[in-house]
Amino acid sequence: MAVTVLDSNSFQTNTESGLTVTDFWATWCTPCKIQSPILEKLSDELTDVKFGKVDVDQNKETASDLGIRAIPTLIIKKDGQIVDRVVGVHNQKQLTDIINKYK
């Protein structure tokens, strides 16, 4: 699997079913650049989870609607409902443990 680039229009559709992890990030954000390859690895390992990423600078309304105040922020949804929010850089094991709680 890969991390799908989402925008304000595709975010809702892409996260309305199943277990999804969406990374809210920006191109200028150094912690986001650290988090991104970790999510790429997770998307290869956790093939039953959909991974996406939303650039907060290009999708300000969606980020604002979700109360994104710091990046990177991961929004974890199960069947369209937000079940967790993870702020800051986390290692692969930490994220795996968090995501597995919702399987």
C-alpha cells in the first residue's frame, strides 16, 4: 500500500469506511518530514489500514474544521468516526500500537 495524497474533497470520501490514518502535514515542517517515511513503512506493513496525507497549507478549511493546531497531526478514523488524534512525531512501534487498538 502507499500513502494516498488527499485534499479537502477526497478526505471525507477516503475516510468514511474502514480504519484510516490521515497525516496532516506541510512541506516546510521538519517533524513532518521525519514522520512521513515512518508512515510509508506502516502503510506497507498494515495493509488493512488506509493511509492518507493532507497538506494543511493547501487544505486550510479541512484542517481548521478538524481543529488541527500543530503538525504533524494524525487523525485516526474508524468507519468515518474520529477515534484518535496523535500530535507530533512518533516512532513506528508507537504508531503500530496506537493503530492496533482500533482494529
